[in-house]
Amino acid sequence: MWIKYCTISSASCERSFSTLKLIKTFLRSTTSDERLSDLGVLSIESRRAKALDLDVFVDRFARQHNRRILLL
């Protein structure tokens, strides 16, 4: 009995790792220099980023027709 459960959990785990690998590959291939630069600024200015009211940005984004806004 125990062997059946062990193989089920093992297959589930392998699928999870496979999915994570696909996600990581996608993120690596779509990461541009501009995005990395922006993430670096967010990391450096983490206190300011945590203090931001994100609802304001979400509301502005929702009102835009082309879904692209300049956040600076």
C-alpha cells in the first residue's frame, strides 16, 4: 500500500518541478534590460515601494484604454 502512495506523490512532485521549469524559462526569455533595470530600482528603493498606495495605480491602469501608463 505505501508504495502506491509514494509513487503518486512522486509523480505529482515531478509535474510541479516541470511546470516551475517552464515558468522560469518563460521569464528568462522575456526579461529585457529595461525590465531588469526597473526591478533593480525597485530593489534599491524598497522602502519607498512598500509605502506606495497600489490602489491608485490600479485605478489609473483600469481607466486607461491602451493599458500602458508611465508610472514615473
